[in-house]
Amino acid sequence: MPVIFNRPILERDGYQPSFSGISTFAHLPYLQCWDEGIKEDYDIAIIGAPYDIGVTFRTGARFGPSGIREGSKRIKGYNSELDVNPFKSWAKAVDCGDIPFEPFDSEQAMTQIEAYTRYILSRPSHKNLSQSNSGIPRLITLGGDHTILLPVLRAMRHAHGKPLSVIHFDSHLDTWAPEIYNVKAKGSKFNHGNPLYHASKEGLSQNGTSLHVGIRSSLYDKQDIARDEALGFQIIKANDIFTLGVQGISDQIKKILGDPNDNLVYLSIDIDVIDPSMAPATGTPETGGFLTREMRYILRSLENYNIVGMDLVEVAPAYDSQAQLTTFLAADLIYEVMSMMVKYGENNLIVT
């Protein structure tokens, strides 16, 4: 299997400090993916969506992509838990930078985010590999608030031609209908509390194999759960860890997903799924969340699934500690998922 070294700057003679250099994700090469003249291909594209005009509490997630990239500088390479180096493998990975959009109108911005994401997914994957997933590159999106999930899922649905099994890690359901907020303005119907409401209504998420993990926030009323279930989602609460344990939660996720060969999986990770003692830099923190090691263990349990995309959202660096706990964690969670994407390819792709 051909091996691509994605970070040539770290391969040069002499020691290269991890804290130096331009802040791309984990020192990956920067590619101007949206320039029409660019003909370079890739297998994994990392994009930023610095959108936060859909928040209902504290703003600041527009600085999430830059914060996550800064927090990723210390990532080395080899993942000892998954036995893979995602930066030295079959997969060509690039950082495309941030999607350009107008941050003044939500619908216009979402239209732009969807269009640019569609373009990313329409580019050919690396020509030396088989046409797994019909040659569609895998996508990693740095948020931004959770509203960005909707235009990204629209683009993913368009690219793959079918709904995806969405695993939504969050303390909130994010399936609240606009009328629950009692919003009146047309532009307010899309916000970070309802991307999965719209996704279900538009047929973007797979009913029965899509789920929420880590739910623990208060609800608007008792019927929120029933309304969520009617949209096709199942729920694993944060407090289920007391009865199921970490392994039990992992097993329950896989039970809901079913056969790994049957689904294309999309992971949406709101950083507030983690307890705010470990991830304080977010707009709507909720106490009682997962510990970082629990979250990483749960993620790694999905290594046999075909993860075609992910996002990590709601990182608002202004609320972080001086130790940058949240941005380091966000980068590490992305690293885990990227490692699984690459390992799945190693186990399932046929080199041509």
C-alpha cells in the first residue's frame, strides 16, 4: 500500500518545534481547495466554518476553527490505541482553511457553507486508491456553532445520494422545532438548537440508526423527548454511564447503528458533551458531562464503521482557561476520528 507523508515540514533535517509554523490542523499542508485552478486531489479534507450567528446564549464559536488549529500543533502522529498513524498512511489529508461566507444573514451564510462544502466533496479522492465511497473525500469540519451541521449534512446527502447515520454527541437534543423557541423572524428558524430537526425533516439523517449521546440538559417541556423520537432519533443520556458504564454505552451505540457494512456514519461532536470542568470554552455549558478519557474511549469503539464525515462545534476559545484545555481536547477528539477514518481505509480499501 502506498504511504503518503502528509507533513513534510516535520520530515526535514533538524528539529522542528511543534509550536512553530503556520496554524493548520496538526501541521497538515494548506491547500486553497476552492480556487478553480487547483487540481490537487485529497482523501481527507479539513475545513473551518467560523459561523456563530445561530447561538442562543454565549457567542464566540466563530473563533473555534482557529482555536482548534492552534490546539492541534502538539499532535505527534502515531496513535497507539488504534495502531495507526493518520499522517503517514494511504490517505492524503489537507487543511483547506475556512469557508468564506457573509456573517450577516443566516440563510445566505448557510447557502454559502453548503455550496463550498459540496465543492469540497465533489473533488476526486487520491487517484492511487480505489473508489471507496464513490471516490468522495472524507470531511472534517471545524465549527462554528452547531447550526453548521445542517448545511454540511445537506452537502453530504447530495454527495453520497442517501441519508447518513448521524451520531450526535451533545448535552442538548438540538431537535427543537422553531415554534418551541417562539421565534417569528424567517432568518431565526435556523439556529444551533435545531439543525437535526431540519435534518430529519429534509431526509438527511437515517431514521432508526441516528442517535444522541450525552444528553443531560433541561428541556422545554416533557414532550421534547417524544417529539425527538418522532424525528427518528434514539437517546443515550450522560447519566446512563452510571448503569451501563463506558463499554455499555459503546455497545449500545453499535447496537443502534447495526452492521458496520450497512451504514455511512457521520459524527457530530458538540464540545459541551464533555463536562465543563474539562471543556469550559463553550457557549452553552451543562454540568454532569462525560470525562475526556470516557469520550475518547467511546469514539475509538467505532473504529470498524465507515465514518465519512465529522464536525466538532461550539468551541468558543474566549471562555477557555489559560491552559487551553478545550482547544487541546477538541483537536485530540478530531485526531481520534481522523485515525479511525484512516484505519478503516487500511482495512477496507483496495489499492488500484
